[in-house]
Amino acid sequence: MSTHRVMHHWTTLAPLAAAAVLAATELVGEPPWLLVASGVALVAAVLAAVHHAEVIAHRVGEPLGTLVLALAVTVIEAALLLALLVAGGTGMETLPRDAVYATVMIITTGVVGLCTLIGGLAHREQSFRVEGAGGALAALIVLAVVTLVLPDFTITTSVGTYSHAQSLFAAVVSAALWGIFVFVQTIRHRDYFLPPQGALPDAHAAPPSRRQATASFALLVVALVAVVGLAKVLSHPLEEFVEASHLPRSVVGIVVAMVVLLPETWAAIRAALANRLQSSMNLALGSALATIGLTVPVIVCCATAYGLPLVLGLGPKDAVLLATALLVSVVTLGTGRTSMMQGAVHLVLFATYLFLACIP
């Protein structure tokens, strides 16, 4: 049996097995052995999701391919945060903020850092289209400031919160700017997000058939739903562990973001290793924009409709870290070429973010 066949069978069975484990948690509860199985199934579903997303990406081509995984994962993240927010509890009013902030920091420092470092070690220098990355980063800076920083400076309500009118305005602006970015990426300036001359990603590989792409899309949906469901199952043990370890509640948001971003992170790293840094940047920046442009409007609208408390503004420490991450990203993405040095800088900032999140 060929390696391709083994991969085909494994990536078909993994999402179905993860869904079965999720169903088992509904039937028999959450004994320790099933929690362990949930963790294993979650990782398997993530890896299978990456495979199926790559199949779809190869079928539709760039940059639509990288948009598929970013959009799917962001929708699932919004659903997970809504479920946790509606469940209520101490500290839940800050969970969406923590998760969105964690997503932006993980992508701009962790994912970009890993891709540029690994790509630099493997290929010395890599290139990407600065026209696309620059526009995406500019939009990300505006959205991050509007949703995560300005709530600390408005005077209509208490520090860190928006009024209903301000929240809805931020939601509309976020969705509109994300929509404009998608239009530019896929229609108006599609060439800005294609690999530069000389980078030939999978040029000789035949694209999958329509039937294969359709099957991969269905399995991708199953895998992502299973990832979110299993993450929700593991969230309560995670909260208990955080409390027992005397860690800040924001750590829960970081773990949620890391789990949700696993498929995109793995796909971006594989693209960088294959000397396709353009795909890595499309995935990273597109995911960060989709997180704010889609997740924030959904969370804001639901919180407003159901009268749920919602805190969006960051504290001083996190605002400084966010500003530093965006500033470093401007320097890194401003030239269109990267080396391992930029990757090391991003990863040091990522380590600082994680350390100060656990020991503020």
C-alpha cells in the first residue's frame, strides 16, 4: 500500500473517530480515560483538518486556498467562544477579549516567528509579496486598536468597555474592513497574494478531482466541529487546572486560541518548509484579520442581544505587548524578504508574552 493511500485512510478515519469520541462524552460523561482519548482525538482531528484544507487549497488555487482554512477555523472559534460566554461564570466576560488578543499575538509573534525562523534555517532567505502583506497588516493594526485598545480610553462607560452604540460601530467597522480585505485578496488585487516570481509551489502536482475536493471539504467540516466540541469538553478540566495552579484566567483564552489555531499553524509551517512563505503569510495575516473581522462582530451582536457582559479593552501590559508585536511586524513585513533573524525576534517576543501571561 502506497504512502498516499495510508494518508488517505488515516485522514478519513481521524475526523470520524474524533466525532465518535465527542459523541461518547455526551453519552457517558467525562471519566479520566475518556478525557485522555479526547485529547488524542483532538490532535488527530487537527492534523486531518490540515490535510483536507491543503487538498481544497490545491484544488481552488491561491489565494482562495488559504482563505478556506482561515474562514472555517474562525467561524468555529466564534461558536466556541459564544458557547463559553453564554455558559457564564466568573471571568467569562473577558474570555472573548483574551482569546482574540491571544490569537493576534500567537499569529503575529508565534506563527510568523516560527515560519520565518524555520524557513530561514532551511532556505536562508525567503520572499513574499509586500503589497499584500502590507495592506493586510495595516488593516490588522486598525482593527486591533479599535477593538482591543480604544475601549480603555472611551468615557461613555467604564474602562475597558464600550456602550451598545460603540460596540455595534466596532462590529460594523470590523466586518466591513474584513470584507474589503477579502475582496482585494480574491478579486481586485489577487496577484498581490500570489507567490513572487521564482517561487513555484507544487507546480508539477496534479490538482485533486472535484470529488476528492468535495469529500475533503465534508471531512474538514467534521474535523473542525470535532476540534471545537472536544476543546469545549476539555475546557472545564483546563479551568480547574488553571485555578489549582493559581494562574490568571486569561490563560484559558490563550489555550483556546492555541487549540483553534493548530491547523493553520501546522499548515503555515509546512508551507514555509516547502519554501512557500507567501502561503504562510496569507494564512497568518488572513487568520488574524478573520478573527477580529468575524469573531468580534458575532460576539458583540450576541452579547448585545442577550444582555451579556463583555469587556474588550486590554490592560496596560497587554496593550504595550500588542503595540510592540505590531511594530515588529511592520519592520519584518516591510521588505518582502525574511531571514532567521526576524524569526528569532518574533519568537522572543512570543515567549515574553506567554511568560508574562502566566506570571503577570
